[in-house]
Amino acid sequence: MTDGLRAAVASGRLRTGARLPATRLLAGELGVSRGVVVDAYQRLIDEGLAAARTGAGTTIIARPRVRDSASDRRRSLDTLRLPLPPADGIDFDLSPGVPDLSAFPRTAWLRAERAVLDGITAADLGYGDPGGAPWLRAELAGWLARTRGVRAEPDDVIVVGGVAQALALLARTLHAAGRSRVAVEDPGSRGARDQLAHWGVRPEPVPVDAEGLVVGELTQDAAVLTPAHQYPTGVVLSPARRRALLAWATSGDRLIVEDDYDAEHRYDRAPVAALQGSGPDEVAYAGSVSKSLAPGMRLGWLIAPRRLQAELLTAKHDSDLGNPALPQLVLARLLATGDYERHLRTVRGRQRRRRDALIEGLRRHLPDASVTGVAAGLHLMVTVSSDISDISLAERAAGHGVLVHPLSWHRHRPGPPGLILGYAAHPPDRLTEAAKRLGEALSRPGQLSRPGR
Ligand SMILES: Cc1ncc(COP(=O)(O)O)c(C=O)c1O
């Protein structure tokens, strides 16, 4: 039934905006149980083709893509310098770092943009405050206080072009102050490391273990880390390490940079609060809509200790005079109306189903693997006991049509092997199939033959 509906959407017989019949009605017409129809609609929702709204039924919101082409390869901050295999032959791209782009809330965005354009004055379209639109700064301060325990007044928020620009501004400021030694996590985001280096500071890898960054090894002027869901291992910084890290910062006038890149995606428990809430004078907090809406928005926020703010604002002004006005106002409206929160609730449910399908598939097809980092985010880590390098394991997976990242790609120094699997972009049945392929590729390490496809 899902296939039939999917084909109808692909061919245009069911157009974007079309409302699907009530489940009871269609079940009656087709002579199937209502559960079958509910399941089929849910599958379309999971695939990002349809959306359900209480009282408004299920509506088609997008047409399916047959397959991503090489030029569509999902990029992330990390991809530029990674040795990705050729896209031909990859049926399942499980690269981490990208959300489900088909879930972008187009209708809500359009509605909000129209309302904003109706309401703004001509002056709102002039050069604005380089720190961002006051409305958005106020909405973000409130939102981040409520959801992440961040302590900030609206004026403390600088609207930036994503976490990437927050890192650039901070790097420039640290460099100018002669505080150029910056600890980064190992394994960690290679993109973030390259970017810091580009802006003149020296990223120095510090190990990550089962409790997160090994704070006892810090000797630098600043540390950039992902405490809530370490990228890419998924480890949460332990309470003892959080305390030690804050003590490290206060004892030597050092800066902690908290990259809260996937804060919105928590599944099994209340999210760990942001570190910034426990040390607003020590922590510069950065986040963005890249994992909640889409990375192409290039829209994020930086909340830095007050002593750094004037210099960061000057750096932001000198870089680009400030973010574009209209998307800032639209995001402010989405936050104010609750549409942003509703969108997050929807995608969180969908992500959880995808994560569960991948975990279940791995349990079935790779029963000896251990799966970690699953409580949050859009990716998880798989470790298998093997004396083969994770790079070779990832090559085998690619030979079976599944692109995964070997942990080594994100490491500076050698360490135990691992595979990073992003699950956000695929519906549950595709993830089950990807797990099966991985099982075929990895469970018999002696075999390198490709399956017929
Ligand atoms: C750990 C980490 N930090 C930062 C970024 C960049 O985020 P943004 O798109 O907000 O610049 C990414 C993107 O993949 C990431 O994985």
C-alpha cells in the first residue's frame, strides 16, 4: 500500500498539498483494516513525503527522490577533506552530520515569512545591528533558557552564520589576544579543527574517553568541545568532568567553547543542560538550526562571556555586517508562535523511530557489535571486535553499498576502531536494509566478495 501511495506521489497523481482520505474511509473503500492504512500513512510521514496535523488529516508535502546522485552527496562540515568513496554503488549514505532535509517545515516557514513581510517596516530591511535582530535575540535567549538552561539576556546573543562562524569569530578573538593554543576533542569534528586552524589558532587534540574529554590533560588557553553528545562518539561529558572543566577554566582565565550542535535531538531522557548555565563567565555557547531545520539556512547563535562580546561583535561586523534580516525574523516568529517547537517534536519522533530501526537491525544482523551514543543526536557509533582497521571495515561496507564513516577519519592519534552511522536521512525500512548489508559486509571479515545487487 505504501508503494502505491509513494508511486502516486512520484507521478504527480497525488500532488503536494493534496489531503489523503481519512484512514477509516480509505480502509472501508479498499476492504483492508484501518491499521494497514495508518501504517502506510505513517511510512509516508517517516519518509518526509506527508505530514499529519491534528484536525487537518494527512497531507502530501513533498515528492520522493528516486536516488541521490553524486552531486547531491550530503555534505557536512567534515566532508570537504574526507576520502569519501565514489557515490556510484552507494545505496545507503549513512554519513553523520546532516538532518532529514525533507523534513524542513516548508508550510510553517512560508506562513511565518508571509506574516513577517506583512508586519515589518521599511526600516527593518536596512543594515541592522551586527549582533542580530532584537526580536530573534530575545526569542533565542528565552528558548535557550527554557530548553538548555542557558543564562543570557537578549543582548548577550550574537546571531551568526552557524556554529562554523561562531568558531571563526572566537578563533579570531583568541588569536588577537595571543591565546592561540586551543584544545579540540580527539576523536572530534575534523571540520571544526580545520576551521579553527584556518582562523589562526592552533588546534591541539586532547583524548576523549568513556566520560568525554579527558580534562586532566588540558594545558591550552581554550577548549572546544561537544559536551552534550560528543561528536562523533556520542559520549555525554560526565558530571565529574563538567565540574573539573569549569574549575580548569576559572583557575586560569581560560575559555570553554561549548558546541551544542545537535541539542534538540534527545530521545530517552531529559537532555543534559548546557554547560554555559553553570559558567556563563567561562563558557562561550554556540548552536544553530543546522540539525533542527537545515544546514543550508546558515543560521546560528553565539553566547559568549560578557568580557569578549564587544570584540566578537566587531569581528562579526567586520566579517559580514550581520546575518540577513528576513530569515532572522522568520525564525523569531517560528519561535514565538510555537511552530519551531512543534516541528522539533515531530522530527524527534521520526528520528527516534529511525534510530530504533537501525539499532534493531544492527542487533539482528551484527549481534556481536556494540552500539553506543544512542541517547541523542542523529548518529550512533558501532564497535566490532576485529583486528581489521575501521577504514578497511568501512571499505567493505561501501563494497556492499553502505557508506559509513570510520572513526579513524575523525581521529588525530590512533585509537580503538569504530564506525559512525548517521540515521537521520533514511526511513526505518531502508535502515533495516542498510543494517542487513552491514551485517553481510562485516560479520564474516574473511570474505570480501560483493553481493549481487
Ligand atoms: C560537531 C559539529 N560542530 C559544528 C558543526 C557545524 O555546524 P553549523 O552548520 O552550525 O555551522 C557541525 C556540522 O556538521 C558539527 O558536526
